[in-house]
Amino acid sequence: MLFKALNRHIKKIISSKEIKAENEWEKQNSCPIYSELIGVLDEDLNKIRGIVGTSLDIKVTTFNFGENSELNGAVIFVDGLVNQELIAQSILQPLKLFKGNEIYMPSKPCDVVEAVRNCVICSADVVYEESPAKLINAFMSGDTVFLIDGFKRGLIISTRGWDKRGVTEPQSESVIRGPRECFTENFRTNTALLRRRIKSSLIIEHMVIGRKSQTSVALAYVDGVVNPEILNELKSQLEDISIDALIDSSYIQSYIDHNPFSLFATVNYTEKPDVASARILEGRIAIITDGSPFVLTVPMLFIESFQTAEDYYVRPSYATALRILRFISFMIAIFAPAIYISLTTFHQELIPTKLLFTLAEAKEGTPFTAFIESFIMVFAFEILREAGLRLPRPVGQAISIVGALVMGEAAVSAGIVGAPVVITVAITAVAGFVVPSQTDVVTILRIISMVFSAFLGGYGFTLVFFAILIDLASLTSFGVPYFEGLIPARNVQDSYIRMPIWTMKTRPKSLSGVDDIRRGKTKNN
Amino acid sequence: MLKQSRTISKMQMLFSIACFIQASMLLTSFFTPVGGSSSWLAVISSYLVFAVFTIPLIMLIKNFPDKNLFQINAIVFGKVGGKIVSAIYLIFFWTLSSLNTKDIGVFLQQTVMTKTPTYVTIFFLMFLCAWATRKGLSVVTRYASFFFGVSMIIMIFSFIFSYNLMDFSYFLPILDIEPIRFIQTTNVSLNIPLGEIIFFLMIHPEVRDINKNSGKVVYIGSFMGMLNILLVVIHDTAILGEAGKLFTIPTFETLRMISIGDVLSRVEILFAIMLMLLLFFKISFMVYVTTISIAEILEIKDYRRIAFITAALVYISSYIQFNDSYIHAEFGITVAPLIWTFIEFFLPFLTLMIFIVKQKYKKGSEQTA
Amino acid sequence: MKIFRVILIFTMALFLAGCWDSKEVGDLAIVTGMGIDAGAEKDEIKLVLQVGDMSKGQKDSQGETEPIILDSTGVNIQAAIESLKIQSTRSLYFSHNQVILIGEEQARRGIACFLDWFVRNENTRMEVPLIVAKQDAKAVLQTKTTQNNISAFAVKSMLDNDVAPSFYSKINLLSFLSTHINKTTCPIAPIVVSKIDSDKNTILEIEGTAIFKEGKMIGELGIHQTEGLMWILGQSPKRNIIVKNDDGNAALAIVSSQSSISSDYIDGEFINEVNIKATFRISELAGFKDKHSDNIIPFINDLLKDDMYTKIGSAIQSSKNYKSDIFGFGSALYKKSPEKFEQIVENFDEIYSKSPYRINLEVEVLDTGKINGILTDHQNKG
Amino acid sequence: MIFYASVIFLLIILVEIVPFFKEKNKKDGIKASIVLLFAMIPAYLFFSNIKVYSPMYLMYELFMWLGWHYPALG
């Protein structure tokens, strides 16, 4: 209601600004006088320099070529984005050395640019281009532009070759068994990594997002397996992202997230190509962004955060045990401090008598109530974790170990906090790490359940449990129900327990499109 | 006027019926003092009677697969008559949900939160139910199978753990109570757990292809729910014996008795959690149905808008239903069985009969015309 | 919709204002044992509470917590508690109570009226045993046995080491209550006494069982009769039976024992019947010089049977003398045929005290353990 | 207690009833407020402890008076 109105208002303001920004850019760039090349080389070059500005990494070299070097042309490229030898080898060398005259005979009516492209330049990817805007865009993204005096058309030759990070081990999802390669910042290597895994029927659609950054974004999906509505919806959403610069894939994540205010993420990301290809084969769509090693996979199910790549490479019984362990530790991470508080302040009756005596003794000196104690400890733990994360690796490790030990011991001996609290918080902290992709959700829910159990005891945190269930049930990611219920009726073989591979014959129904047989005999053969 | 968007599957409906019946485990303390040691027989006989009495309900579902109860009344009884009959149902739904809210409040007050006033505990529950209703039926019934599974496991475990306390000779003088008492127990056990299937007549259009084997769904669901109630009754009579009459919540007392070794001695928290799960499901379902029925009668297009208002209505009326709990217990045994049976079984039967008669009359008039 | 949720969460905070039920573990006085003794006047009682005191870390050598004994008098239990509340700074917490002790004098005066508090209070638990203390409850609660200072634990563990289905493990408030409510049966409770043994440290001993009728203690069963009572109501498999005659004695470990009672009322005769099936294993043999390995087992069988007959007989006879059916013969008849039970329920006590009883035993000694026959037997063969 | 109740009711009105009227569909708005009145009147009566009779309670008295009921526990 109120907020909707607010939302609409903000959107109006943004969109009005956008329109103004848009037409400014048009005015400035596509000034009518320079919509197409003039033909005279020097003027063209000056025009381009005017537009692009005099940044030092843009190189323009003019040279003469031809039978008795009467033609002159210019090559424009960005130093650092291109592979210099490639330019020399495939463009300059043939042009300068090639003396055959039949090409340059002025008498022949054929266009010199076309002749040069066909017979002289030995590079696989050469394209004609007239509009200066496209030419500028080309040499800005690593190709070289070759203009010849006297002609209105230029050539774009792909000579990309900047030094890119090798395909190394993933940082966020380390794994013991299974492939270890991970996506890199380079757009082409990512698409290549995916293509290597799914050779036939993988379609990679290309889009450009971001007016200034012109980052290229690819949608990878398998035709027939993907759900057409989800695909169209995603495409329409990506189209109307009007954004200045697309730095990282998380920008897209926030734009296409349907329910920005719910705690749970409905767009999943991964760093490993085998995980990405497994998800694509299950009927999802992968979004690869240039310059970001994280590939988004849409739509996301709640179960996904409990499935790791390793589950499918390890024996089923062990994988099932791991799966159940993850669920339990997810619950522990959220509810352990709440249970501790409600037990010690509300339902002492449920603690065995001897344990109650030790608890009472441990809490003898401590001044605070159970809630404040555990709140202090959880807060201290969060500070420690953040510190450990942000510092460079060697120092980070030291901080977290020293911090935990010292803080725990000192607090107990100084009598600020009882020993049982330190234990419970330690368990919650460690349990929180078992499900890495949900750490943000866990920290928030942990605090809410602690508050409720401090005021209402056992009843309090059951209320929080129900609230989580309701919120999960009402979430949908791209129309697909996010949480199938704790005993999923349809594809149970892959949620709690991980049945052997050969039993998982059909793709998850909620995701897949028409062809959902993925193992064993398909319909036609 | 309600957009019936086929959201839940038949399996979910089956489990929600089972959960729904199971949740009135707390109300067994109504009829166990009357039935005494042979109340478990009354529970079984009530299921048999229920099997016969639901036939009109299933026939209604089969004849009107995509019309909920109020729309059926409108068709059968015409515009005004339909409204009156639906009003009776609405009062029944509203009273039943407020009585159940009162029960959970009393349960919490007597076992876990003795000094917290019930206003606070029920307020949060009502907020959650209204929020679930606002999100739609698929959210309310999605966890039915989970709740049923958990409570069934906990029930079986508590049965096994308290085996050494059980003394099966308490059942021995079989049926030594007067016949009227036995009929009374059967009637109460027929209405309170089983009769509430009428609630499902409001939502059956939302179930995918309900008309195929809706009979099977109702019977299996109620059987699974009834199994659990039977387990509870046997469990209580076997342990408490004559002392069963004393306690307001016998099942809670029996679970406090379980103590195996020093470790597994205080397990009644399990029972409290189980009951919380079930009652939350039941009350959110009832609030959902009450909201739809109010929206139906007042022809409000989007029922979700009045979810929180109905929750407030149920919250307040749970206090004004019966002032002291003695009259509530008295009403539950003496007058309620008659009223409930009239509304739960006789009215649908009447609707069906009138519908059939009308159909014959129409067929007859077509031939003559 | 979102702002709606935010506003409503604030109102929830409104309701969160008070936390009524929360009580810190620190300021709890955990009651471990309760005792009721006869007060000075006729209708007054003295309530004795044994509280585990954690304050000031009063710990003796092995780190056991020292119990404090609080007592106060009042018309009923709640009155006594109210007066106690003013004294002690911490709030009394009853749900960890291990044992309820009744002084003998108060037991004779009657305790039915106090049961109500134990059952109605939501904190007390029904599996707590109800025990009669020989002198008075305070003495038993004050004793500090060598193993643990808190005598309530000692008493509870004494009862517990008789593993179920022994008669002791079935003693709890609920069984006392349900037998108390039943028209014909009478509740029973073990008697505990604290003694100073030879080398000056105090020990707690179970010294027989008390019989209650209409909430008043009317009689007592000695050690032997309690043994007989145990045979009927359920023997613990861990116990050993010592059998003696003039030329030797034997100890037999119980392997398994089933006992059931039934009663019938045929033309004016109320017959009670006890049938017990038990199997034993010899754990010790001494004496019996003139016996040989082959005929030792039948001999021990007869010895065992006479011993059981005498004990069970004396138990039933004394319960008949006290006119109180502690075995449940009356309810057994009710369960078998309610009509017959109606006929005898009016003057049940008279009929019960005069009715004959039959005991049929099936006793079998399974094996002689590691060595076969008698030790002395092998000696002769040499 | 009345303070709490009136806060909650005010809030429900603000969030539920007001949008009805803002969206100009008066009919539903009135209907929703009738339902809310059904909740508010008994609330205020109850919290200022005036005895309120619910329909089921009246049926109970009627049936008791008519005698159509099972024998009480007694």
C-alpha cells in the first residue's frame, strides 16, 4: 500500500532521469555530422580521436602499402587488449610485403578494401563495418580497426589477447573429489568451459548490457530441456535492465530477483563449470557475465544450497549421510542458542537434574541473563568471522584462532559469560559453516530466534520455525515453487537422500520443459 | 467468486485430512472420562459410523467437483436459502476455530507457559495463521505430510518408551459402562476428530482432479488420523487406568512418566512440539476456511484482504465462547454432539437429497415438456 | 504488503514487553527431596525441603553440592511453602524433586488430603516415589551417606537399582494415587530408615513396606513379608534368594519370574489365587555334605518352594489381618466379571479378610553356573 | 488490555480497511469493516468485563432447557 506507492514514486523518478541521460548520450555520440565515415583518412582519424579522447593506450599507426606504396591506411587498436604479434603477422606483414599489383590496379573497378580483405589479410575473423560507433566499440573491446584512405568502409580484425588468469581451483566451493577447474573473469574461457562439458544442443545466446560498460552477457541453456516461459521471462527482464555499468554478475542478480525483501536468495551462483552444467541439464539457465567468475543459475530451489558437487561423485550412502548432516547443522546453526536460552530460562524441568546442578554452578558468578550472554558471544563471534575474512589469508587464520581461544577463555574465567554459553555458541558458529551458501540467512534468523526464545521460551522459537516455513512456502523463483515442503512428494530421490545416479531418470518436474528423460532410454530410442 | 486455481494435489489433501484429525488428540480428554476404560472401543465404532455418514459428503464432492460448499448451497437452495444454510455453516466454522484456539491457549497455559497470559501466546499464533492464509492454501497445506510424519514417529516412540509402564489389565472389564454412555462417547469421538471433514468440502475444488477417487482420499486420510487417536487413547488408558479421569490433559501426564535410564527421562517436550505442529496446522487451516466462507457470503472478491480481520475475529471470540472451562467441558459432552452431528452430517445429507429430488423433477419435466 | 509486515512486527514487540515465565537458573532453589512430618497440633504439618545449594560454592571434598534443609509448618503444603518463600531469597523449584518422604507419625494421621497438592501442581512429576520414613522425614533428609551428600538421590538410586519390572520400580505417585482411588485396593509404600552402622557412618536402608487404607497407614510388613509381597507384585531379576536349612545354605540368582493374580467368587466363596513361574541359577552353594551332584537340584527346588510358600503366605495373611487388599484381588475380580464384584463390594473387607487363598508355584533351577554339582563332591573322588 | 486491543484494531483498520477505500471499492470496504466490527464490539465488551453471550452458548442454554442432551458426566 504505502510502500507500493513509494516504490512507484521512486521508479518514476529513476525512469525520468534515465530518459534524460539517454538522449544526452545520443546527442553527444551520434552527432548527425559523423554518422558514417568521410573517406578521407586524416579527417576520420581526427573525428575518432575527438570522440574517444586522447587516452594514451589507444594507438593509431598510419602506413603506406600497395605496389609502389601509393595507398595509405591506418590501424587503430588499444595497447594491452590486443596481441601485438598477431597484428603484425596477420595485417602489417602481408600488406607491406605483398607486392602483387593486380589488386591495386586503380583501373579495376573493384573496391580495394574488399580486395585487401579477400586476398591479403590472413586472419580468420575479418568483418566490414561502416558506422563509426561500431568501429569505436570494436577497437575498445580488443579488436583492431583498419581504415584505407579514400574508402567509406573499414575492416574489423579480431586480435584479442590480453593476459588472463588461468583456470585455477575454485576458492568458494573447494571439493575433494570431482573436477577442480573453475570459471575465470574472461568471458570466452567461461563459455568454452561450458561448451566442453555439454557439446551438443547447448545454446549460448549473447546480449550486451550496460551503456557505458558494454559488458557482454551470455545465456546458456539446453534447448528442449529448459522451460520456455522461464526463458522468455528471464530474457524480458534482462532486456529492460538499463544500467550504466555492469561490474559483476551480482548486479544482474539483484535486478532479476523477484522478491528482494525475503531473506532467502532465489538466484543461485556457482564458480564450478561442472556444477553449472549439471544445473543447466536439469533445466536451468546459466547467465555468464564478462569479467566475473561467478555464473548465475536461475531458477533456484531451496534444496540447491544443500547440494554440493561432491554429493554426486561420492557413494550414495555417504552422500545421504552428508545431506542429512547439512540439514541438521542448518537447524543447529539457527536454533541452538535459542534452545539453550529457552531451556535455561524457561523449561528447567527438561534438563536432567545433575546437569541442572552443573549449569547452576556455572552460572553462579555471571551477572547477565542467558539471552544477553549468548547475544554477546554471538556478536563477538560475528566480529571474529568478519575480521578473519577481510584480512589477508595468513593473518586472518591467526586472528580467528587466537580470538576464539582468548575471548572464550577470558570471558569464562572473568565470569562475564558461563561456560555452557561458550560451548553452544561455538557449536552454532561451526554448524553455520557447514552450509556456506546460507550463512547470511543463518545469522539473521539466529538473532530473531534468540529474541523470541528470550521472551517466550520454547513456544517462541517454534513460532520462528513456523514463520520460516511460511516464508519459504510462499517464495517462488521464476514461477517455480522455491521450497517443495519438507517431504517433497515429487523428486524426493535427490533432496534428503541421494539415490544412486541410475535411479534419477527424470528431471525435476518443476523445472524441466518438454524432454525430461535424462537417463536410460529416452522416448524416441 | 473465488478463483479456484487447482493449487494442491490429492496427496496433500490426504495428508492434511490425516493431520487435521490427528490434531484433535488433545480433545480426547473430552470423551475419555465418559467412556472410561472402554473408550478405545468407542473410537473404533465411531470410525465405522463415520465411514457410513461420509457417503453423502463424498457424493457431494463427486457431483460438484469445482464448486465449494457455499456455491453448492446456492445452487441447491436458491439465492436466499443458500445464504441461510451457508450462514449456519459459517457460524459452525467460526465457533470451531475459536474453540480450538482456546484449547491451544489452555494447553500452553497448563503445561509450558504457566504464568504468561494466553492473550500473548495466542496473539502470535493468530498472526502466523493469518499470514499463512494470506499466502494461500498451498502454503497452509504444504507441510501436512511433514507434520503427519513427525507426529506419527513421536507417537510411536512414546508408545514404545512407555511400554514398561503399561498395564493392559486396565482394559479388562470390556464394555461395563451403560449403553447410553457408550453411544455418547462414540458420538463425541465421531464429531470432534472425524466430523470436521466438512471443512474440506470448502476447499475440495482447489484439489487437482478431485472427482476421480475422492472417496479413497477421504477414507485413507481419516483412517491414518484415526489410527493415531486410537494409539493415544490406548496409551493413556493403559498407563493411567482409573486416574485418567483426574487429569485435564492425560496424554501430557503419561508422557511425563516415561523415564528410561537417566538419560531419556524428560520427553514431554517432544509431545509439546508435536502438538504445536499439529494445532498450528489445524488452526491455520480453519482460519483459511473461515476466511473463504466469510468472503463467499459477503461476496468479497479477494479473500486475502480479510485474512487478518478474520484472525482477529477468531482471536477475540476464543475468549467469549465459554466463560469458564467447566461449561466448555460440559457443553462438549452433552449438547455439542447433537449440534455437531446435525451440521456435519445431516445438513449435507439434506442438500444431497434435495439436489437429487430436484434433478429427478427436472428430468421428469423435460420428458413431459 | 511489505510495510504491513514491518508494522505488525513492531506491534509484536509491544506484546513482547513482558517475559512472565522466565526465571534464571541462578536464582533457583532446586528442591531435591520433600518430607512431610507431623506438626505440633493435630491438623498441622511440618514441611521439610531438601534444597541443593549452589551459592557460595559450598563444596566438600569430592565436589558434591551441600544440601540445605528448610522446614516450616502450615495447615497444608501450600501454606507451608508460602511461609518458606518469605525466608529464602531464591524461588523454590519443585520439578526436580526426587522423592516424597512421609514421617511415620504423619502417615498414621493420614496423607490423603495432601495428595491433591502433588497432583494438581504443574511442576511436580508423577513418577516421583512416595516413601514412608521410619522416625521422621527430616532425619532421613538430613543424613549424608558416603556416596552422595544429597540423601534424596541416595534413596532414589536405592529404589532404582532394582531394575523394572521389580515392585520397587513401580512405586510412584501415580500407582499410589490410582490404588488410592480404586474402591477396594489399598496403596503401599516402602519404609526407609537411616541407621548408624558399625563404623559410625550413617546408611539408609529399606526396612519393610507400609500399608495404607483410606489414606491412613494402618500396618507394616516386615522384611520377610515384603519379600513375599515382592514375589507377587514383581520380582527384580537382579536379586538373589538365600535359602537355608540346618546342614547348608544356597544362594540362587533369579533368571526370570512371572507372577499373576486372579480371584473368583463361586457361591459365596471369594477365592484368591496367585501363580508364579520363576527360573533360577545357583550362584553359591555351601554345606549339603551328604548330597551328590545329581540330586542337589531337586533338593534345592523343594527348599526354595517351602521358603517361597512361607513368605508369600505370611504376606497375604498379614494383608488379610489388616483387612486391606494390597495385591489387587478385588480389582482382578472386577476385571473378570463386574457382576460378581458388585455382590461383594459392600462388605469387601470382611469377605477379603476371611477368604482362602491358593498359591501355585512353578520353580525350576536351570543350571549350576560354571562348576557342575557340589565342590565337596569332587573332593571325595580325589 | 484495552490499550493493547485498541492498538491492534487501529493498526488493522489502518492497514486493511483504509486501502479498500483508497482503491475506491467501497462495497468491499464496508463489508470488511462489518467483519471487523463483529470482532471489535465483543472485544471492548469483554475487556471491560461485561458478559458476552456467544451463539453456541445460547444454543447450549436452549438445548439444556429443552432437555435434548446426553446425561452430563455427574
